[in-house]
Amino acid sequence: MSDLAPTPSIDPIEAARTKFSEGDAESALLDLEAHLTSNPEDFRAQIYLAQMLGDSGLQVGGALGSERLERAIGMLEGLTLRLRNQSAEDRWWVRRHLYYFRGDHLRNYRLGVEEVARGNKKGYLSQGFGATGHALKLNQSIRNRKRAQLWAKRGEEAWKNLFKREPKKPGRLCNLAIALAVQGRFTEAEKTIHDAARLAGVPIEAFAELREELRQIWRGIREAGLPSEEEAGS
């Protein structure tokens, strides 16, 4: 009889998620694709593959990014047809990512309100992304910028409610920074981005594109004559 301890089994989905969170998106995607080749009905694996495709699509941009985002949306739309026998959390998970990747921010926000009402406090995640996304969309028009600030405040409140229950993560903090910037609170927005960089373990320069987006928001607020801090973050 062998006295060697048995090798613990490794959940391929969790292993792929770990790789993705550590920045190895390509390897994570390949691993999940391989897992689904032999387990094509694994609903959970399909959810996470769709999420990773969408997130990486937004990150890489260009033709590859558009292709991945389109595929993610298609997968999630297909998964919505199979939600009847899934858990309440999985139903929410599929819908919130579908709405997020499709840019359907109001539906994402309302989904979050429904989730919190039924006791799922993670619904604040949908509220945060939904309200901030809608605020950013409204902010593109000068005549809608006051409404944008109201929605940005809703986004900020949602994130603060979530952070009472869930850990802060770089992506969540970046979204909060946008909500603060749309309200004209650029010093706080800049500090929040620095917090995100520290959490991610990367230099602040890694967020150069987001910081430029916040400066553009600041210029737009000044153009509209709305109250704001005097200077954007450095």
C-alpha cells in the first residue's frame, strides 16, 4: 500500500479564474475552452468563459476585442434561455454580465435593485456598474449633465454599500472613480485610482487611459458651467 498522500483534484474553472485574475487571460481562456470541449454542458464554465471573453474584449480593444465581446454577448444571450433550472445567483450572474457587456446600463441598475430587495446584497454590484454606466452615457451630452451627476451619485452610493459587504477590487474602484468624476469630485476620483493601482500591484501609469478619460469629463463639466473642483487630478 502506498503511503503517498492522494493528489488533490483541481477545479479547472477556479484554476482558470485564478489565472485570469493574475493577468494571464490568454491561458485562462484556452483552459476553459479545453474544459468545455470535454464538458460542453457545464453551465458554470460557460458563464465564466463568457465573462472572461467580455472582460478581455474590453481590455484589448480593436478587432480582437470586438470579436470577443460579440462572442461573450452571444453566449450570454444563449444562456438566458437556460436559466429556469439554475440557481438564483447564476440567473443574476448571467443577466448582469449580459447587460454590462451590451451597455444596457439601466436594466443592469434595475436588476441590482431587484436583487437587493430579494436579499442578494451583491445586487449593489449591478447598481454600481449600471448607474455609473448610465451617468457616463448621459454625460456625453451637455444638456444631460445634471442628470448624469444624479446617476453618478446613485452609482457612488451603490459602491459604498457594496464595500460594506464585499472587498474592494481594482475594477470596482475604477468604476467608483468615474462616478466621482462625473460629480466633479476629481481629487477623490484620482485618489480612488491610486487605491486601485495599489490593490492591483501596478504603477499608477497603468491607469493612464482612465485618468485621461477623467480629465475629459472634467473639461466637459467646466464647459457645461456645472460646479466642480478647480483642478483635475494630476
